[in-house]
Amino acid sequence: MRELTYLEAVREAMSQEMRSNEDVFILGEDIGVYGGAFGVTRGMIEEFGPERIRNTPISEAAISGTAIGAALTGMRPILELQFSDFITIAMDNMVNQAAKLRYMYGGEGKVPMVLRTPAGSGTGAAAQHSQSLEAWMTHVPGLKVVQPSTAYDAKGLLKAAIDDDNPVVFYEHKLCYRTKSDVPEEAYSIPLGKADIKRKGSDVTIVATAYMVHKSLQAAAELEKEGIDVEVVDPRTLVPLDEETIIESVKKTGKLIVVHEAVKRGGFGGEIASVIAESEAFDYLDAPIKRLAGKAVPIPYNPELEKAAVPQVQDIIEAVKETIKGV
């Protein structure tokens, strides 16, 4: 093992897949010499050339449509959207074409493609470049939705996504890009639909996604000083969702807090809460389920207001203490 940043792990996963499978290629805006909006593909054009690292016009509709067509002919395209906010321009292609075609063709056709896109706030990119819209995509049958929080998970899940015969939306939180973890040099795959317990605990379960996993772990470290033992569960993939791991954790602790950056109203935290409400774990609850999420406001440009719009470590600490008290 050696330590890689999340960004480096994503790049390594794509490079290894491209070396082993000539059907894999990447397309997107400024991904060639420039290396993409966040530098994820930097240096790849020198190894793979412009035929497989394909710069595109500034048109998310064109990029996604091209990827779908390539996937239907047997290629395995990886398209990069510069910001997840721009998936709005690709929605018709993703929702009405990529997600539907395998079903409409009776399984005779398949759409093995990955849409990678940076998401989330924390970089001062303001209202149109900082949203967390993953819940939209989870509502569409036919799409798989992945949201890794660590470099190790990002590499293994991206390989699984590229190898999958279905369209996968792969969210990369911008603040995760510089985080580091131990990552094997060899290629490896993490099954889609398998959660990971990032920290074992006995007093309360936190189910957190993306960068909120890191904030939850920081909160858990602080709460440990006060004798509160927090378990942190990272679903890693929202579709398919590993309900069993979440249910078993809640049965053990009797308490659940869901933490995500996306706006609370309509956020995926409601789905996780309903999983518990409709399962045997509900009978084990000894406190109300809490959802800690973004406020229903556009992400502000002002740094302090930007922080106030999404959960912070102290917010998680206070939510845990309230839950422990049964509030």
C-alpha cells in the first residue's frame, strides 16, 4: 500500500482500466492537456493520446449523448462533467435514454457508461457550481449512483462502475479530492451496493455520505473524549443501497442520525430514515431519527455563509448529544 489522494486514486483507476481494456475512453470539456477542471485527468493524454482522452465542445447534452451512443456500440465511455450542477443539461439523455434503453431493448442492448462529476460546496464556487443533487438521480430506475468518500473507495468503486453493464453516476466531492488514504497499487474492485463501517461504535449510528463522512469521523473523535461511542456508516453507493448494514447498525445502537450535504427537503436522508422506519430496526429505536442536512438556500459565495449552509462538525456533535438525551 501507498498513500494516494482521492484525486490520484480516481486517475489511477481510469488509467489501469484503459490499459487493460481498449474499449474504455474518456470524454469531456478540457480533459486533455489542461487535465480537467480539477486536474483529475492531468497527464493522461500523454499516455493514451487524443483519441481516448477526447476534448469535447461545451455541451453536456452532446457529451452525454455521445457517451450513450458509444456505450450502445460496445465501448465503455467515462464522461466527465466539470460540475455536477451541469447534469441538468444532460438530464434528458441520462433519464430518458441511458436509464431506459436496456429495459426498452429487452436486455438485448446495454449502456455501460460512467458519468463522473465533482459535487458539493466548500470551494467558494457559489450557487451554480456547488450543489449536491445526487438524490435526483437515485429516483431514476436504471441508473446506479455512487458517492465514495475516501481514496481507497474511489479507486475500487470506479473500477466496479466502469466494469458494470449499466449507466453509473459517480459523484466526487470536491473537498475529498485532497484527502488521502492507503491505496493498493494493483487494480481492485469494490462491489456496488456494499456499505463500509468507517468507525465502530455502540451508542449511536451516523450514516453519512461523501465529505460528511470525514466530518462525522471528526465529530466522533471529539465525542469519544466525553465517553460517547459513535458508529459511522458510509453507504458508498446510494443505488444499490446496502440496507442490511444500516439496519444491523441501528439495531445495535438504537439511534440513528443521517448526515448529508444536500438540502434536507427531498434529500437521500429521508430514504435512509424510511428504510429504518419500515424494518425490524424500528422496534430497536430509543430516540427519534435525526436528519442533518443542507439548508434550503442556494450555496452562498461568502465563505462564512457557505459554511453555515451545510452541516459542520459542531452541528454533528450537538445532534449526537441531543439524540443521546432522546431529544
